[in-house]
Amino acid sequence: MADADALREPGLPLPVAPDPVAPGGETVMSLVDHLGELRTRLFRIILGVVAGAVIGFLVSTPIRNALLDLIPDGNAQTLGPGDGFAITLRISIVIGVILAMPVILYQLWAFIAPGLTPAERKGIRPWVPMALLFFALGVGIAYVVLPFALAFLFSFNDDRLVENVAAGPFFDFVTTTFLAFGLVMEFPILLFGLARVGILTSTQLGAARRYVVLGIAIFSAIATPGGDLVSPFVLGGTMYLLFEATIFVIRRTGR
């Protein structure tokens, strides 16, 4: 140690150890760097949702009226002085999330991608835009099944049980349904991602088909809001077709 100190010229700084490098030549991020990166990505997602919510606020009235048309008399009752504003804000936020979905998906991909190998990134990258399509598909399915679900629920009313619908619970119900259906349709992306990193294979998914079908049937019956026969059939049928298509794609990739 003394010999090493003697060999070092006076006034020169001590050598600094280089950042650890992954086998692929990429710099390994520390935990603090990961947390900073996560904070940046979340901040950009929030900005995207806020920007989308501003647009949603501008178009919230016609969308609100279109949703109110699903009620038999086309009207809903507010129960508090702030209900109207709260409903407008909720619709705006949901629209903001839908419009900001490209930003959300990109930021999630940009955060996850550095932890994948180049081959895994190459295999998963084309599916990121597909996630947006699947989310839009889920929102579309929700729009299709909502009239049937509400008609089924309202069918239990009569001259003693009248549809004096409270605006707050109604819009909570509707907006939650749109978001839930959109997020549920992301499951093919999850399955494909798990297959690309070696956790699942097409053979395993095919062997578990009967259990998956049972799970889809149960989930569709629970997730559809109305309890009618059309809603769970549409949701479950779409999920099953996406499941089979995902198995096919995974098999074609050799997994």
C-alpha cells in the first residue's frame, strides 16, 4: 500500500472506479437512478393525463349527455351542490387517461426496456402499439355492453320502484366500467411479455386452456356490470379470441 502511494504523483486525484457495466455493454443503473427514472416517467404520465383531461373538460358536456341517454328518461338527479362539477371532473379525467394512453404506454416501455436483453426488447417492442389498440377495444366493448347492462338493471323497476337515478353513482358506474374494460384487454400483452422473458410458453398456455376458459367465464360474469347474458358473452368471447391469438403468436416466435 505504501509503495502504491509512493508511486502516485503528488497532486493527482485518486482514480475513480467506473460505473458497473452489464454483459451487453450497457451501464447498470443504481437503485437511486432507478427511482429517479421512475419519478421522471410518472411525472410525464401525469402531464399527459392532465393535458388529455383539459381536452376532456372541453368536450365533457356532450359526452355526459350521450351517457345520460342510456337512462330511460335521459336525466339524472344531483344530490349535492358540487355533484355537477365532480361529475364533469371525473369524465374529464377518464377522457384524459384514454387520450394519454400512448404517452402512458411509451413511458412504461421506456422504463422497463433497459432491464431487458436486446432480443427481448426486439420481440416485445412491436406489441407496445398493440396495447393501445387493445385498450381502445376494451373501451369499445364497454360502450357496446352498457346499454344492455343498464336495460337489464332497470327492468327490475316498476311503478313503485322508479328510475330516479342519482348522477354521482351513475357516472361512477359508467366511467369505472370504461376504464376496467380497457385495462382488462391488456392481458395479451402481459402474456406475450412473460413468454418473451421465458416465464411462459405456448405449450403451457395451451395445456391450461380449460382452466383459462373457466377463469374467463367467471371473470366475465363478475366484471360485466349488468348481469345480463349479452355483456359477459361479448367480453368473454373477445378475451378468449385474444387468448387464442396470443398463443398462436407466441408459438410462431418459437416459445
